Amino acid sequence: MFIHSTNKELTRLLRDIDKQIFEVLLVSYLLFYLLDQILNNIISDYFNLNIILIIVIISGAVMSFPAFSSEKEENKEKQAGLKDYLFIIGLGIVAAGVIYYKIDLFFWMRLAISIISGMIIILLSILLLYENNEKNP
């Protein structure tokens, strides 16, 4: 029984470490990629971002293993609030701005594509958030 308890604690510890690695490296990769796109390869000239991406993919795959999944913790998710919706809208606007900045077309085409892309990002994110709320009332 003691060994079984130790294995559960070790599994929980490894799951928490993997979750932290995944979260930190995913946010780091996205920020570095955004800076790299905006500032014309300032990061990729010195560091290969694919290294971080590979670690993020491996860490996310490990998190999806049944031994590491925790159904009890997933059911304790909170309801989405106003802050979540404002955060989604803000990120959609930022994404639309980046798309507008990176497209090299006529002004009206660039504006239309960036607005439509931003709206798609916002609507899909809200749809996923709403679906998650329906699943966990």
C-alpha cells in the first residue's frame, strides 16, 4: 500500500512538472514567435524556435496519456466570466492587428482580411468557451 501511495504521488508530481513545462514553454514560444514575426526575424537569427516547439509538442503529448490525466481536477473547472470574454476579444484584436501588419496588399483588402480573421478567432474562441461551459455546468 505504501508503494502504491508513493507511485500516485510520483505520478502527480510528474504531471504537475509536465504541466508547468508545457504552460511556460507554450507561452514563451508564442511570445517569441510573435516578436520574431513583428521584428523581422530578430529571434530566429540567433535561436531556433523549433526547439521550443518540439518540447511543447512532446510535453503536450505526455500530458494526454491516460496515466497522467486527472478527471477529478478537470471537473472542477470554473465558469467563464466577463474577464474570459474580454481576454478573448483582446487577443482577437491583437491577432487582427498582427495579420494587418504582416499582409502586404492594398489597404482595403488588408483591412478586410484582418477584420474577418480577427472575428473568426474571437467567434471560435467564444464557441469553445461556451461549449466548455455547457459540458461543466
